[in-house]
Amino acid sequence: MLQHEDQEGWYDTAQICLNGHLVNASTEASPVYSRKFCDECGAATITKCPKCKADIPGKFHATAPFRLSFPMLTAPAFCSNCGSPYPWTESRLKAAHDLANEISELRGDDRDILTQSIDELIKDTPQTQVAAVRFKKIMLEVGKEIADAFREILIDIVSETAKKMIWG
């Protein structure tokens, strides 16, 4: 069943693996592309929010005035129905927190600030800019190798505001 229909179009249901790889943006319109497991990492795939069971919104199909479809480029970080982070968001946050705890160069206060900042970077709130400034400042202290590791972990889930402020 298609997730959302209105006078301008509808959202298909997306299939995403537990690590956040988009497997099929149109499970209803193109079920032939659906898979039980991800061909990039082998993780199981889902089409519904694990918390509230709402469909994950996928490709948008416009119906008026022209029949167009707009591709889905990235997996959403949060469920638009219940606001919970999806599993791939939670696992990336955990990985970033684990990495923060491994940085021996950080004092206790800086480690706490970094952890709190990571949590704010994935949201688009008034605190996002503050968190981005704090995060960037700490990344300058820990060096390029660690900063690059954080980038790889977080790039797909941080807000657009944070991306622009931190990585340009």
C-alpha cells in the first residue's frame, strides 16, 4: 500500500538496510528491486519504523500537473511519524560516541562537550550551530585522522546546517 496520497502526488515506501543503505526507494511501484538483505553490507532491510510501524517514506511521485517522480537520495535520520531515530541513525551515533571515548587527547570536559555536540548535530535546531562550532573546535585539537573518522561516521546523518558549518 502506498504511504501517502494527496492531490499533488504520493510517497512510495522505501526499503533501507539497518546500516542506512538505500535498497529500494519504490517498494510499491518497483517491488522487483526489493531485497531481504543489503548487497552493500549484508544487513537486514526494513520498510517500516521499528518503533511505530509507519512506512518509511521513499520516492515521491507527482501526479499534478505532470506525472513526475523525484528520487530519494539518502535515508532519513528520523521517523516523520513518531520522531524516533531510525536504526542507522542510532548506530552511527553510538559509533561516534564510542570514538569520542577512545580519544585519549581529550580532557573529561571536552569529551562531554563533544558527546553532547554530536547529539545536537543530527537535529536542525537553534543549538545545531552552537554544537557545530564546538565540534569543529574540538576536531582541530584532535587532528585530521580522528576528524576524518568522525566525518565518515556522521556525514550521512548530520543536519544540512551542521554539514555546511563543519565541512563546507
